[in-house]
Amino acid sequence: MKDFKWPQRLVFPVLMSIYMSFLMTGLITWINTGVEGDFFARWWRAFYLAWPIAFLLVFFGAARIRALSERIVGGS
């Protein structure tokens, strides 16, 4: 697999972390507290706290996880 170019090394974790944290915080906020009242305020708070953590996890972990998945499925 060809190595990512530098802009993609930054754009991928930004997009992946936004996608995952947006959906996960929304779903977990909904499950834990319901959609009444100040749902969007609670969701926003959870998202803006979770996104930087998710970004760092994806930025520093994506290559390792990709390599591990290739080893598991027998890739090169």
C-alpha cells in the first residue's frame, strides 16, 4: 500500500475523528439522556470535548491499526 502524502495524513484524521465523534457522542447522548430539552447543547458539549481526543487517537494510531489489520487478514 502506498504511503499517504502529507496533506492526506492530516486530512484523514480530521475527517475520521469528526465523523466518529459526531456520531458516537450524538448516539450516546441520546441513549443516556434522551432527546428532550437541551439535547443539542449536551451533544455539542460532548462533541467538542471528544473531538480533539478522537483526532489525536486517529492521527497517532491509524497507521498502526492499518498495519495490524493487514497482518490479521494476511496482507503484505
